[in-house]
Amino acid sequence: MTRPLEVTARRYRAGAVVLGDRAGTVLRDAVLDVAEGRITWIGPVADAPPSNAPETRLPGLISPGLLNAHCHSPMTLFRGIGEGLPLNRWLSEVMWPREGRLTADDVRAAMRLASAEMLRHGITTSVEMYMYADAVVEAVRESGARAVVMSPLLAAPGWEHLGTLDEQLERAVRHADSVGKDPYVEVGIGPHAAYTVPLDILRRAAELTREHRMLLHIHVAETQGEAAELEDEHGASVPRILADHGILGGRMLAAHCVWMSDADLDVWAEHDVSVAHCPQSNAKLAAGIAPLTGMLERGIRVGLGTDGPASNNNLDLWEEIRLAAQLARLRALDPNALSAADAFWLATGGGAAALGRDDIGLLEPGRWADFCQIDTDDVAFIPVESGADLLTHLVWSAGSQHVRDTWVAGRQVVADGVCLTVDEPEARTEVRKRAARLGQA
Ligand SMILES: [Zn+2]
């Protein structure tokens, strides 16, 4: 069931606000007005319009809720499994056999726990790609988070009970109908990859998503040589093959995009394909370092993703912000390759743009009031000489441990580090029990 909106108007007054725009704007002593779940005004206290709304004083820093652009959150059941294996063996030997035993109840329980983890870390929106998408939606609605939930398309050995790819595509359409219009949950279609899902199915998925303005989300060029057979057969790279088969051109978000040539990046720019950059998962699985600055130079929209907790091993986007900046600078041997403001923007306003959403990501009037309070009374924020220091501290010395409170559409879902919508001790017990069962072959 869709949650009703928080209608009570409120005014928040904070020591500082970071807007999440590309310029890295920070306002000191600022006001955020919220009504019916959306931001109605934001700016310095001195300029604030008169208001009768109850005022809440927030001593810390208000940040936009972070946006996790690529995730398989229910993999919280398989956190850190298969340590040290390369991606192909990790998928076929460890993940797919366990996932073949999953039930909808397992996925619901795991998503509930993952939502609590993300909300506590200040992540208010996640892009989810996982089996039993209806169970993912139910758990997201329960937790009060926001999500873009993909109906997955993948046929792996041991997954026969999930149906053929044709049946999965039909289910994706039914799922979109059943979710309908929901201010918190958007649905899309998530075929796994071009080397695992046939091109004719990809084309039909692309047509459906274009027709209904849905997001099409797919893994591309995560590891070197993963699609060698397909590329040999067509004499072209995966991005080129996707373009030539009419699969691009809608709202398309490609995850990873590590092994991309300049020509491949040009294909993305030409067809306005956006990217979910997952530096930590790529580093842990030794997949490679994605050409982030090459993407941004071409105007490609990029967000940051944690990927699943089986390969990360947490849902902490603050770590991705820092690693994205570090890897971009290392790759270019240039400390200006990616600024702190740019890195933070990828997790906020830039991430929203990558999803094609103009209603989240930034703190500005008209957008949803998804935000968190960061505790700045901590060594990570000492000293602060200017607003710019607050932003660089956010990127370089702070992290998820400094998130105190989180709001989604103006409703508080985390208070003083505790998730209000999910009973986390109970959710942990539940996932522990289910993980033990799934681990038994
Ligand atoms: Zn993934």
C-alpha cells in the first residue's frame, strides 16, 4: 500500500545546508521549509519568508539524501560471500546457486534490513535490481525509503522456477501495472547484461521502457572480456551492438562501464545513456577503474552505486564518494581530476540526473524533502574556516557514521542513528536465520 504523504508544514533551521548542486553550494545558518513532503523554500535565515509552521532547530549540517544508483540490496543475505573469486566464478559458483534457492519472503526480509542500513547512512533513494521485485517494493514501502525498482531479466542455471525470459518480461509489465503511480516507488526493467540476455529480449525490453517512459537498467563492460563471444560474433563492442540493435535511446542507465573505449563513451554520449559508477565493487572484484572523467567530459550523466552488499560489502555511499574521487585522481595522476564538490554531486544532484529524475537529489523548492542531518560536532569537522571546508570535510573526513537523522518526503525515518520504520534487531535476526538456510547446499 502506498504511504500517505506527510502534510504538516515544517520549518527546519540548520547551522549549514549543502544543496547537492554541481557548484558545491553551502549555505551557513539556513532555513528549509517543507510542506506536503516537498521543499517549499530554502535559503539563508535572513531572507526567509514569514512562516507559522513549527520550527525544528538542527545544530548540524543538512545534506540532500544520497542516491544509490546501482544496487542489489537483498544480497545483504550474502554479504561478503566468495571472497577472492573473480566475477565469473563468483556469479556461477557462489551467487547463482544460492539465489536459486531464494523465496520472495527471503527477499522481503533482506530488503527491509538493507533499507534500514541505507536510511541510517543517509541514502534516501536506491536503484534496485533483484528477483521478486514485488517483495522489494513491499519492503521499501514498509521502510519509508524511496526506490526505483527494476524487474530483473536473467535466466541462470537453477533459476528455472523464475520462468523463461519471455515470462519474466511479461511479469515486468504486470509488475509495472500493479505498482502504478506511487510517489515513493518507480519501476523499471533490469536485464542483467548483453552477454547473458539475448538481443531480441533486450530490444523488446527497450521498446517497453521507451513506450512507458520507464528506466532500462543493465550491466555493461564490468569486467574485461566478459562479452568476448558476443563481440566476436558481431565484430563490435557491446555499446556499439546495443546502439545498432535499437536498444538505446530511452531512459537508459548502464552500471559499471569499466572497459569502455573512447568510441564506446561517444556512443553513450550520442544516445544519452547514463552511468552508475560503482568504484568499490569494481575495486574489490579487481574489475578495473572506470573512465569517470572521460564520461563527465562528454556530458554523460553519472551517479554512484554501491552494487550489492555481496561484493562491496556494505551499503555505504559515502565510501563510494571518496573512492570515486581518489580513483579519478590516481588514474589521471592529477589532484584536480575530480573536485570534492563534483564527487559529492555524483551522489546527489548528479545521481538524480543520471536517473532522469528532477524531483529528488538536490535541495531546492519543488523537489521532495529527502534529506539528512550530519553531526558536525565531531573531529571530522574541525576546523572549519569557510563553507567550502564543510563540503571538503564531508567528502574527505566524514562518513556514514556522522549521519544522525534522515527524512524522506518530509517524514523522519531515522532519529539519532536509529531507524524508526524498521525494527533493526528483529530484521537482523531474521536475515541471519535465512542466510544460514540459504548457505546449505
Ligand atoms: Zn550489479
